[in-house]
Amino acid sequence: MVYQFNKRFALGAEIDIMQRPPSGTNTYYSALASYYLWKFLEVHGKISICPDPTFAALQIYSGGLIYQATPRTALLLDYQRYNFVQGPIDQINPGIVYNFTDTTSLAFRYVRGWAYNTLEYNYYSTAFNLGLPGDRRLTMAFAYGTDPDSEVGANNSNVASLSPAYTYSLFFTQPITRDLTLFTGIQYCYRLKETGGELYQQLTPTIGCTFKF
């Protein structure tokens, strides 16, 4: 849910329910805000809390800005902090977006991360947003890079590692009413072992909605 106070300031809340067999179900409760300092500069932030995580982070703190460098080009910069039971993960995400039209755009992003105070990683992503008739939108994305992982090792100690992965995403947004929008999607991840060879494959369906007051 998002409430637009005026043209410059918006405040919202989210509930994100995730299920991962056999780990169970984790739920994030989030508060978010967006504010235009100037017509060409928007800043935003978000806080997410998971009360009883089994695989998710305890808290996620994120913030960033969007700078409209030209009428069609925007520069992005975001930061995320994930507080897991195993330790923290920090990420910096610069990027660039080119808008072909008001509803069709192409974005490129780079991620530099630091995990559990011991690991450093990088990955790259691109996303194409295609505007369709009736305010519908189709989003296609691809990402490649390394992600941190932590497993329980000998003597109940946490063993942290990095593993490369290819991630493909496809999402579709459908307005239901002027204020209610439904989105559905699917994500496929092919992850490799540190030494090469397949570690696992993962398919994640998503369904949700956004309501504007």
C-alpha cells in the first residue's frame, strides 16, 4: 500500500510472504518512503523486519536516490544492509536507466557486496521494462555474479562461501482498477559450486498486488 501525500512525498507499507521448502515460511513487514528533493532528484528508503526467520534476514535497511541526468537518462545509486543470524551483508548498487518512452526502459546495474565480514563479491544485471496497452507492463531481467552463502559446518560453526549464479526473471503487471495493480512473475536461478559444476536449480513463482490511496 502506498499513500501519495502530494507530488513530492509518498509513504507506504508492504507484506512479503516467502515460502522455501523445507525451511518453511518467512514474512517481511516493511515501511517505505519516497521524496523528491528537486524535480530531478528523488530519494527513497525502506525498512523490512522478519520476526522469526528461518532463511531470511532479521532486518533489511535500504536507501538510495534517482538522479534524472537527461530527459531520457537516469542515474541510480542504492545501498542495502541485510542482518542475518550468521552475520551482516552490505551492498552498494550503482546503475543507469534509459527511457525509450514513459513506460519502456532499459536498466543496467552493478553490485558490490561484503558478506559476513570475510567475503567480497560482484554481480551484474540488466532489466527491460516494456510498456503494453492498458497500462500493462512486462519486465524481463537477467543477472550474473557471485552470491554469499552460509552453512553450518563442524562444531556448529558457520561456513561462509561464494557461488556464481545465473538468474532469469519474467514479471507481468496488470492494473485491475485505477488504484489496484496485480503483478505475477517467475524467477529461475542456476547456481554453480565454487569449484564448478551444478550446485542446484531453483524456480520461484511470485504473485502480489499494490494498492494506492
